[in-house]
Amino acid sequence: MSTLLSASQTTLVPQQETLSDDWKQQLTKRLDAYRAHHPQAAALPASTKSNSTNSRASNIARTVASRYAAAPTYRELLVAAAQAARAE
């Protein structure tokens, strides 16, 4: 594969960079205008729905973790099974 660019490809590269820069500048201007018009929109806290969802999820996770904290480990189950087999 050749790493050399043809004449048509080399002329497109600067044009693409210019278009890319123009687009970025236009986007930056539009975002600045929006933020100037709506300054409190960026500072608003997350919605209460997402907070309630997060607390619900954390409550469920806490409940599940407490159930599994009291459950025996797989190793403990194997030891108990071996002891039961020896007792027979």
C-alpha cells in the first residue's frame, strides 16, 4: 500500500480541515448563545426521578447484599457436605 497521496487527495485535506474548523466554531457560538440565554439550565440538579431511581436501586442492592452476606460460601457448603459424607 502506498502512503503517498494523489494530487486530488492533497487538495481535499486542507479543505476538510477548514470545514471542520468552521463547524466547530459555529457549534461553539451556538452553545455559548444557548448558555447565555439559559444560564440556570447547566446548573440544575439531576431530576428527582433519577434520584428516586438511584435510591431504589441502592435499596435493592443493599437488601440483596445483606441476604448474601449471611449465606454460606461455596467452600463452606463443600466442607459441610464432606463432613456429612464422613458421618454416614
